[in-house]
Amino acid sequence: MINSKKWKATGEKPGIIVITGPTATGKSALGVRLAKVIDGEIVSADSMQVYMHMDIGTATPSIGDMCGIPHHLISFIPPQEDYSVARYVSDASSCVDDIIRRGKVPILVGGSGLYIDSLIKGRCFSARGNAVLRRKLEREYDIIGGKAMLMKLREVDSESAERLFENDKKRIVRALEIFKTTGKPVSVHDKETKALPDRYDAVKIALTFSNRHDLYSGINNRVDDMISGGLIQEVQSLLDMGVSRSNTSMQAIGYKELSAIIPGNVDDVKINEAVEKIKAESRRYAKRQLTWLRRDVDVRWIIREVSPDFDGDVKKITEILDEKK
């Protein structure tokens, strides 16, 4: 176990700890427990928890869940406002640097791999964006469909197109926007960024289950809990306050499927169909998260059996931190 309550990187770069993994693996709860042991503060790495009024569907930790541990970059952006990777890197790096200056340990918690990697690298090609072009491409996507848009992307950036699914509107549009704005494919920007030294010395921990069935079962149960906890009412409230279905916030899994059937005559059949779709999309997202993480040779895995052992997980992480000292 570490001798001090505070962990710091031993190299020249500032040190951060990352707790990531697919959805519904207990990242938030583990982050809080670890923060108590090493005097840390949580910086969210969830692309949808940044939005206000979207607590249920994004599994935003409540005040009680936070257990007195400071949390940053949660529920601070109006849902009508678009939020980008570039903006996240700017916001998160400011938070991380401030936490380090105050002698605390920044713990990055979340499953948005692009956000995490971009922050660690300290560079973000997507800063060169074009909001007008993006909306034009979004409208085109809605008209011709994801399959046709993915084919257009393949013509200019086959490498990125191979990694995306036709229903991934946000990333397809973003990849086309970047190419049209910079003249370079996203894959080229990725390679140029990877050649640069990292900004932070990161200890990356990823959570998952040894049995994929247990992961999927947890995801399904979480969706059921969200529905019983008021997700339908939360989506209705967002629509009532004028949030558009085209806003980035409403592309989140759960919000997109439910907003498609609200308002209107929403019967049990439609709700059940939407819930099943949310579960399926959540499972697909978890699979993509795992694929992303398995490409990273620096990730240290904590592979669980049926139920999480948070005390055991904290012990494993502190042992990993000891190795870095």
C-alpha cells in the first residue's frame, strides 16, 4: 500500500489517475472510494454528464454519491449548447492543473475514450471547427441517412470510416467537418497527435467483467432503473424547456430513443420498444468502449466477477501506484 495519502507522478509531467471502462461498471463509485484514500478530486470524463438537467439518463452522481469528494465538469453546460472535445480539453486541463496546484490528486473518471486520450495528450485537432458547416452536415445526415454519409466519409478518410458505425451521427459528421475544414482526414490528425509527447503522466485503470453476460446484465438493469427513476419524465422536461432533438445533448443514448416517441400518444408498447432499443444501444456502446480501450497497451485492467469489490479494487490501484513510485 502507498505510504502517503497523496500520490504524485515521479516524472517531470504532472500525474493523473484515470478510471475508465464500459458503461455500468461502477467507475464513479470506485473513483470516490479511491479519492478518499489518496486525497483526490474527481474530474468527469463523460461527454454527456457535462449537461445540466440530464442526471438520470447520464447516471450523474448525486450529492450523496459524491460523499463529500469534489467533482468537476458535471452538470455545468445548458442542454441547448453544443460541447466539443476541444472545449473539454481546455476545461479539464484547467481543472486538473488547479487540483495539482492545491496539492490534491486529480482522478479522471468516465468512459468517453476520446475525451480522456485528448486530455492526456494535451492537444486537440477538433479545436479547428466550423459550427455552420457542422449543422449543414448534420442536416445532410438526417436527409440521406447514416449509411450514405459513412460512404462519403470513406471516400476521403477510409481509415476513420472503418472505425465508425452508420448510426454514429456525431462522429461521422465531425470527421467530415474536420476534413472539409482542415483538408486533412481525422486519421492523419490522430497520427500527428500521437507523435507528440503526452501532457500528463497517466495511470490508466479500466474496469470490466470477466463474463460479458454480467456486463450486459448490469447495463440492462441500469436502464430499467433509469426508467423507473424518471427518465421518461426527464426527457419530457428537456423538450418542454425547448431543447431540440438535434442538439448534441439529445443524441445521448436514452434521450435520443425516448425523444423520438415524445410527445404524442405514448403507450406501453412504444415505451417498451424504446427501452429495448436503449438497452441494445447501450450494449453496443459498451462493446465499442472495450474495443477502444484494448488498443491501449498502457491500460491496467481490473476484471471483476459478478459483483464489484470496491475495497479490493482500491487495494489493487494503490498497489499499481506503488509500482510507479
